Amino acid sequence: MDAIGKNADLNQKSFGLSINAEKMLETMVEQQNAVRGYLLSNNESFVATYEKAKSGFTSHAESFKANTVSAEQRTRVENLQAIVANWQAQSAERQLELARNPSTREQAFALTGKLTLAEGRVLVDAVREGQEALIAARVVERDAAASAANLTLTLGAVAATAIALVMGFFLSRSISTPISQMTGVMRSLAAGDKTVAIPGAGRQDEIGEMAGAVEAF
């Protein structure tokens, strides 16, 4: 049962990490769109949007690394962070800087498409698939643990029933046999045979008390 509970807790955490992975992709796209929006409009609000998305990506990536139990998944996210950081430094933020100056705006546009986050998207897909595989494996483990627990309970119930039946059988014999013998003795005594041995004499229980009562005859 502990294994079932542990797997349930881990899967709950894995679902949360899957959401982290989706948020990482979402904030990557938001950064790209903010850069494009600034290049097209020169509206400073897009710079604020970029910075917010950049911070959000870092937050989701760090949260994922702190909570995952998979070293492989942690490495994937670290590699993703390196790819995104390189794109930010070599493409996004250079474009934002160049676009601020009318004399260098054309250079900003020229950088578009030179460095992309395509490799990063592939890594995000790998992270998501990794989470799905972990969840599926834990479901299998949980089902196996549940089956084992049910089997243990069933075998325990069968064993308890068998023990009860055996104990009942011997208890019945320990009571019914002396009583049957006592009945036979009483018939013999009633017929005038005083030589019969009284069964159960000396026993420290109800059978012994019955034997003592019969001896009085």
C-alpha cells in the first residue's frame, strides 16, 4: 500500500512538471513574439513583455530541475536553458538593442532567423515525452502493487478461513466426542452397569464437571 501511495504522489508531482514543460515552451514563444513585435512597432511595451517572459522561462526551468527525480530530465532542461540563453544573448537582445537606434534598425532585421529556438523546441518535446514515459511507468508499477496487495489480502482471507474451519473442527471434536461418550456411560448406568469408566473425569472444564456429576450416580 505504501508503494501505491508513493507512486500516486510521484505522479502528482510529474503532472506538475509536465505543466512546467508546457510553460517553458510558452515563455520561449512569448520571448520570440515580443522581439518581433518590437522590431515591427518600436513599442517599448514589447521589451517589457520580453523581460517578463524571459524571467518566467527561468522560473519554470529552475522549478523543473528542483523537483524532478530524473537526472536525464534535469540534464535536458539544463541543455535547454543553455540554448535559450545563447539565443537571448546572440539574437534577441542584440536585435532589441539595434532596433532602438534608427540607424541600426536594418541590422536588427537582418539578424532575424539567423539564430532560432528550433533546437530548444526539440528539447522541450523530449522533456514532455520523458514526463509521459515516467507517468506511464509509475501507473504500471502502481497497478502491479495494487494486484500484489489484493492477492495478499485474498490469500490472507483464505488462510484465516481455513484456520477457523480447522479450529472449529477440533473444538467440535473436543466437545462432542466426550459428550457422546458420557451419554453412552449414562445409558449403561441406567441399565445397571456400575463397572463403566467415566470419561473426562479429572478434566478442569465443563466436561470434567459433567463427569463428576455422573460419578455421583
